[in-house]
Amino acid sequence: MESELARVILPGACLDQARLGPAMRFRGTVPKDSFMITYAAECPQEGQSFNFGTKFGSGSIGFYTPGETTDSKTPEGYRNATLTIPEQAFHELLESQFPECAPKLSRGGKFMNLDPETCRQLDTLLASIAGVIRQAPESLVCGIVRSELEREVFDRFFDLIRRADGQSDHFTQRIPRRHLRWKQASDFIEANNRRPIRIEELCTITGLSRRGLEYLFMDLSGISAGNYLLKRRLHGLRRELLDAEPFHGEVKRCALTWGFWHLGRLASDYRRCFGEYPKATLCQKMSCAS
């Protein structure tokens, strides 16, 4: 299933809507000058938020502060909406229109899980926006329309945050031990992503036995630790090949950069993962240029 992404630039914010075909793992950082609110509009199966240390489903909201890490796993067919607001505009918005939300959002990143009925109005608005983008995108060029749309988007998002009072929520400080171990492993892999990492290294970092490490990866990523490490490097190699110039010997150079010394085995693993050989990926730029 293909993924879809739609973006609307509002006067004081940016609204992104995404429908993701395959299951995905996300790891990134919120812009240092913006706040971000992510709403899980549709989550067919259980997702995992590693930075908040909790599972999530449809109707969940993640509130992120500037520069905060985002780290999650989403299932096939996942759909969300992300509202990004510059820091100064965010504080002005809270002070002038939503002062009752300030205490809830002043303590840093936050996770909120709401029932589907509570989210119905936001779901309806998001569906309407997606319909306009598909059928009449030219109507969003008008500044008055975008200002009115922004007001309604803010009302719906912050109304959900108000309603979250008294419901179960999780602060970033309350991360279960297994998520802390997952973060230790992820940080180590990120810092050493261009070389082959041995399973024993991850056992040492996390304090787990080999079996315990496998349980951790199967539970939180859905694949074995060895397969996870291989796929990380394969994706890194693919990104480099897509950016490289299609010169003779580039596949070998990029492969060695990512720690792949057996090119025959690499070609087989790469094709199994992406449906094509590394050389075909490298030649995509040449095909596009011609």
C-alpha cells in the first residue's frame, strides 16, 4: 500500500496529514523553535511510543516540546495529523485563547489517550480538509480561508487537550524499564550506524542476556535484533546510493562505507528488502535526469 502525505501551510502553523501504507519506525527530533502536536486518527493495530514509553491506538495525542526526540513504531495503515506551531506563536496562542491548557503543557512532552467519541469533531474536520486538498486545493490559496481554517484547527486540537484532564496520560519521566533499555540500544545503534554491530555489544549496553535482547526487539520492533541491525544499515546504504552520482564503483564504495564487505550477499539482502539490486537504485538518478 502506498503512503500519502498532505500539507497545509497556515498563517501561524503547519498541518500535515499522513496515511502510511507499510508499518514504519520513526526516530527524529522536533524543530528547536517549534512545538508539535501529533494526533493518531487511525491506528488499526497497536502502536508503540518509545519516547513516552507507552502503547497507543486511535485517538492518542502526543505533545512535543522544541528539540524533543520522537521515537515510535506505527502499524500498517496508520493515519495521523501533526500540527507544528512556532514557539513564540504557541505561547501567544496559549495566553490569549487557551490559558487553561498552559498548566497541562508547561511540564514538557506529554501523551494523552482519548476515546473515539471525544475525537469525532477533529476527525470530521481532518476529513473535510483532506477532501478539499484532493478536490479543490486552489481554495486554500486565499488568506482569509487559511486564517479561518487555522482558527478551527486550533479549536479542535486544544479542545482535545482540555478534555484529557482526568484521563490516563503519561509523562516522559515515567518510561518503563524495557523502553529505557530499548532507548539505550537505539542510541548505541544510531551512534554506530555505519559499522556492523555485534549482538553481544547490545547485550552489554542493555544489561540483557541474548535471549532477553531478542525478546525486547521482537516485542518492540516486531523483528529479531540481528534482522533489525541489518535493515538499519540497508536503509542507510539506500539513502546514500540515492544521493550518490552514478559513477563506476560507487556501489562498492558506498557498501564498504556501511560495513558491507561481501557484495554478493549484500546484493541478495538488498533485493529481498527493496525489490531491486543496489546498482538499480544508484542508476535511478541517471534515469530521472535523462
